[in-house]
Amino acid sequence: MHPYFTHPVVLSVWTAAWTTAALFAWLTLSNALSIRGRGSDPRRLYVWFTALSSAHALTIALAFMPTSEPVKVGLFQLMWVLGAASLSYWVRAVREFCRSSSRFLTWNSRGLLLISAGALFDLLLTPIRSKSLMFPAETTPAVSLTMKAAGMSATVSPYGVVLGVLGVSLMLTACVVLYRELLRTGNRDPFLMFGIALSGVCTAAEIGLSATNSAYNMPIVFMANLIEAFRISWVTQRDASAELERIRQAKSQQAAIIERQLADLKSISRLAKVGENTARLSHDMRNPLTVALGSLDMIESELSAPAPDHAAMERLVVLARQSLQHVTGLAMKVTSQARPPTSETLSEVTLVSVIDDAWSLSPASGIRLLNDVDPNLHVLGRATELIQVFVNLLANAAQAQETAAKPWIRIEAEERERTVRVVVRDGGTRPSEETIDRMFRTPFTTHADQRGTGLGLSICKQIVTEHDGSIWVDREAPNTTIVVELPRPLAAAAQ
């Protein structure tokens, strides 16, 4: 290192160069990642400005490192190339940010690029001529502390002075016009106004130091770039914070809208539930009411007979009472909808009695029922709901065999470790795979004349699911076969 390197001014410039190079490199990456679309986003111009400024600062820092005279000259030429180009893009970026239409700023930016091109011309021509137009070796020794510390023995030639005068003049006028444009457009960003004013002051100071050939002549405009880097960093952070706040507010508004929509959906769901329960009640009451009315018709016929059969009438009265009691239980269940079904206590139910009651409530005539269920077999559940399940299954089995010559239904059951599997099989042909896939959906019916409501099997599935059981169609059986699994009583399951 040159002895002048330890001077505080030189150390400040060298430290600022490394700091600016690193800071502008980070800004280049962050601005590049934040660009959206292909429009005239000012950040595109800021990317060029920060990238060129980072390379410019790195060149200044490297110029202080020990190396040969030709390399030193090349580094100083590169400083001019990168410095003028970065200032050109800074003017363009600020003009775009202000939404200014000033043609002067456009030509000003192009003028700075021409200065950069003049320095680049000298850089490319030096290896050919073995001599630089800007830094000729035969000139007087350097006076500036920074040039001495960098080991640069030559001063700037008249060609370099002309480029320098043009550059600082364009930069000074650009600062004045940019400041005026900010005031004219009303976009009075305090950080940007401070950056423009600082760049103008530093440019004026550099003109004065160059004119007096001061020992403290240094790239002061470059030092303004360091302040500009901090300004852009601050503005970027501020804009990011503002964007996050806008996102939070938007999410809060969306949450409020979603909450209102959910409340509306709940109201609609409750109304839909009322309609569904009404349809279910109508479906479930139809079979027992049909049985009760049929029993009353038969009692009326028996009463008009010459010798009424009192025993038969008593059986019909019992059957009608059972049917009407079942209807009453269904109506009571609908009126207590405020309680979830699972809040009712599950108890031990005799499976064969559930099936017998369901058969007595099912309007199936002329069908042979084979009930092969063990009378001692019990399940855990609610008797009224389980009767409802088997009434629907038996009614479906009967309707599926309306045209059969000898219709039949067989019910079997077997105990498993924790469940009882009940199989309801009838003489009808197993439905197609497509029909099986849709059978437990609401609504679904295979009756072309729309006699069915399409709710029966979906009601069965809901009730069985609420009992922690399952229901499905045996796809391997040749006949229509419904399998129902219900939980066993806890004591029986533990044995």
C-alpha cells in the first residue's frame, strides 16, 4: 500500500467504496426480484443504476490495491465508464419515478451515456496506442491525496478535463431540473428530494475542488451515491412495510367478508336442513301410516262381516297402534332437532325384535320373509331408529320384486369381535356398478314413475353412521344384498 493510504480521507473513501459496492449489489438483487410485468417499472432503471454503481464502487476500492501502472490506468478509465453510466440511469430512474415528461432530462441522461462512451473509447484504444488520452504518463504528478494513495502518478489530461466538466455540468443541471420536476408534479418524497439535493451539493463541491486543484479532490459524487444507496434501502423497506400493511388490511377485509358469507351459509344450511328433515319425515311416516290405514280398512271390513273375527281384529288393532306409535316417535324426534342425535343414550336392543317390528310396519304383501337371526343376538343402538333402517331396507327389497313370481327376503346375522353384521338379501338381481355407486346419495331413486323420494337409503346410511356402524352393498353377491354392521353391547363385545 502507498504511504498516503493511511490518511483519514483516503481510508474514508476506501471504506465507503467497499460499503457501497456491497450495498448496491444487495439492492440490485432485491430490486430485480421485485420487478413485476414488462412495463416501465422504475425499478428496472434502478436495477441498472445500482448494478453499475456497485461495479463503479468496486473499481474504486480495487484501485487502491498495489498493481502495475497500466492496470491502474485501466481501473481509473473504468471508473469513468461506470460512474457516468450509473449517473445516467439514476437520472432516468428518478425521472420515471416522478412521472416527468421533461425532454431535457432525456437528453441529459443521453449526454452522460456519451461521456461514459468517451471513457470507454479511451479504455479500448489504450492497448492499441499504448497510451491513454485521459491519463497520459508524461503529465505532471498527481496532487490529489486519493490519486496518490492509489499509486497513480499521472493527472487528468485536457481530454479528461473536458469529459469531467461536461459530466459534472450535466449532473448539476439534472439535479436542478429533477428537483423542479418533483415540486411541479407534487410528488414530494422527502427521501428523494434529500437525495437529489445532496447529489447537487456534492457535484458543486467536486467542481470547486477540481477547479482549485485541491489535494482533497476526490469522487464526491460517488460519495453521494453511498447516501443514495441508503436512501433506496430505506425507501425499499418503507414500501415493503406499506405493502405488508396493505396485505394485512386486505386479509382483514377478506376475513370479515368470509365471516359474513359463512354466517349466510349457516342460515341457508339450517333452512336446507329443515327442508331435508321435512322430506325425511314424510318418507318415514308413509310406510307406518299405510300399515295403520290398511289395518283400519281390514277392521272395518271385519266389522261388516256376518260373523266378525274378534281375534283378528285385536291383532289388527295392535298393528295399527304400533304403526301410529312409530309415527309419533318420528314426530317427536323432529321436534327435538335442537339436540344432536348422538346425545340420545344408546341401549342394548334385541335385533330380532327390531326386524319383526320393521316387518310389521313394512307394507309388503305376498313376500316370504326368512328371518334367520338368533333371538339372543343384541346390538347397541336406538330401537326406533334401527326399526326405521330396516323398514326402509325391507320396503326397497319388496319394491324391487314387484314383478317377481316368488319374491323372498332373507335376513341373516353373525357376531364379530366388536360388531354384529346383518345381511339383508332379496330375490332381485344385483344392481349395476353405477347404480351401487349412487345408491346412498341424496336424492336417488330407481323408480321411473317417481314414486320414491330418493331419501330411503341415505337416511339408513346417516342413522347407521350415527350408531358408529357402516352400511354397503355386497358387489360379489348375485342377488341384491345389503350389509349392515352395528356395534355390539360393551359387555358382549368384551367377552
